[in-house]
Amino acid sequence: MRRAAVGLLLALLATSVAAPAEAHRLKAFASVDGTTINGSAYFPGMGMARGVAVEVLAPDGSILATTTTDDEGRFTVTIRRRIDHRIVVDGGDGHRAEYLVRAEEMPQSLAGLPELSADVVAATTASAAPSPPPAAAVAPGATTIGPELEQAIDHAVARHIGPLREQLDAFEDAIRFRDILGGLGWIVGLTGIACYFIARKDQRG
Amino acid sequence: MAHLVDGVLSMPVLAAGAVVAAAAVGYGLRRIGAERLPYVGLMSAAFFVASLVHIPVGPSNVHLILNGLLGVVLGWAAVPAIFTGLLLQAMFFGYGGITVLGVNTLIMGLPAVACWYLFARPMRDGEPFVWGAAAGAGAIVMTCGGVALALALSGREFLPAAQLVCVAHLPVVAVEAMLTGTIAAFLRQVKPEVLSLSLPMLRRAPADA
């Protein structure tokens, strides 16, 4: 029995290491490119989540947009205001994932104040933006860079960095061998502790 | 799927799940004797690792649960074993979550216990492969029902959720039926006393033997 059980365990371990993926865990990722949010929903290591519902929420909880992922698990949402967008992906079967797109990533040409009603889009003058944090690095040259050039740079940077960020995000969630070993170690340890208590009870009784 | 995540269920469902699960884990712990403890640890480890074995199904994909096997071997002790596995899966893999731990324990633990009541005795006395397979398949079906029920109690529609979860888990049902049946047959042959360690209603006269 013991040999068989250990065999079973090793077989499971081998298969799990051969395909170190998470099944049921849904993940969402999104990045900003200009005035759109490009996002995706996926099961880490196991492919994209197709046709799942996507909700975009404002910080106050109101719904900004709803959509569903396409056949490649991707979705796009248009940004209207420069506020934090909380992306909630819901598979309907208990799968759920969230991703926060921060206002700092969005173009400063968008109106940000939550007090403004949703249809106040305008404010194309860059100077109207209340906070300039992401542009701070290029601040000295900012006066000479036109809004179009700035947009083009934003777009190019987003295009190059987007996949990298997505990869990084997925990497962070990958299950590694040490996680598996760590968990098994805990189980061995807990069993040992239980042994101790049972032995002590037996000694007394 | 089988592991519900944080933020899906409503507060009352989570709270009730936690309370009932605590009671079930406590009851299960009291049923663990010295001779059964190694099996509890071993089965808990198997459960912990089984969640990493994936079966791709269409757009989604699912993983083994093994709660039928845990049930027929451990009986009520399967509940603490599953609880431990779930806790570690939540911590190490990010499966499920801490607030839904109670509900998940019940969703996977109660089917295990049900399988024990239903199949442990016939498995010892009858054809082990058939009853083992029934336990493996039955536990998954019950777990899917539990998932759908938990979602329904949190204000979602029962039938669509149940359909979604059950259809996705059909391959798991098949795989676990084969696996549990094979292991049961093997245990009966090699180490039959394991299957008798925790038979339900042992004190009752063996009228059906």
C-alpha cells in the first residue's frame, strides 16, 4: 500500500511538474494604449478565456463599460475619464479575476475628476490635466513636445511594454516546483505534529 | 470551478460555510486515530498535488480533485485532509482563497463523506473497481452541484451555473472514475485493511455481509 501510494503521489507530482499550469484560476490583464484599454483574460499557462463577461468599474463602484472577451480572450474598452479603472472578469462558474488600471497610465488629455459627468470628454488642452506624474521624467522637454508626438510616444511605448508586462504578470503567478515541495513539506510537518498529540494522548490514556 | 475564489459568494454564504466547515473539520479530526494518521497525511498530499493535473476542456480547463478517493479511504477524516490541502493550495498556488476556504471545504469534503457512506462498504464486499469508480465519479458530480448551489445561494441562477460547471467537469468525472476504481481494486488486492480502516456504521451488525 505504502509503495503504491507513494507511487501515485510521485506520478501526480510528475504530471503536475510536466505541465506546471493552473487550471481553474482565471487571470485578467490590461494595459493602456492611448484612450483604449487593451485587456485579456486567461488561465495562466493554459490558454485564453473566451467569451467571458468583462465589467469595468469606476473607483466609486459604478459601471463604466461592459463587454465580453473575443475568441482570443481579448477585449478593448474606451477610456472616457482619467480615473482608476477596475476590470472585473467573470466566467459565471465561480471564476473571477480583477485587474486595476491606474489613472496615471492614461493620457493626461482626458478629464479626470470623478465629479464630472461621463459625457464630459473634451479637455483636449494638456495643461488642463491636474497632475503630471508620468510625464515628470520628460518634464524639461515637455513644453516643446506637441500633443501628437506625446501621443505617438505613449503609443509606441505601450506597444513595446504591453507584452512584457503581460508576461511579467503571468510569470508572477506561475506555480513553481518549490511551491509544490513547500506545500508537501507543510503536510508532512502537520502530520508530524498530529503524531505528537496522538502519542501524548496515548501515553496518558 | 471547483475552487470558488474570493469575491464571488455573498457574505452570509461565506459565514455559514465557515461555521459548518469548522464543525465538520473538528468532527473529522476526532475520527483520526494513530493508525489512520499516516493515510490522512498521504491522502492530503495527494489531494494537494492532484489540483495541478489539468485536463483541457474547450475554452476552459479543469483539474483532478480526488475527493471520491479521499472519501472512501478516510471517511470523515477526509474533511480535515481536504481542508489542509485547500489551505495550502490557497497559500502556495493562489487557488480559491482564504475567505472561501470554508465553503470550498464543504463543497469538496461533504461529497467525500457521502461517498464513504454510499460506497465504502460495497467496495470492500463487492467489486472494488465498480464501486470505486462510482465513488470517483459521484464525488465530482456532487461537488459540481455544490458549486452551483453556492453560486445560487449568492444570487446567481442555479441552472446555468450548474450546467456550466458540470459540462466542464465531465472529463474529470471520467478520469476520476477510472483512477479511483483502479486504486480501489489495487488496494483491495494489496492492502485490503486500508479500505476497512474506516468503514461506516461498524458497530451495526453486519447483516448485509
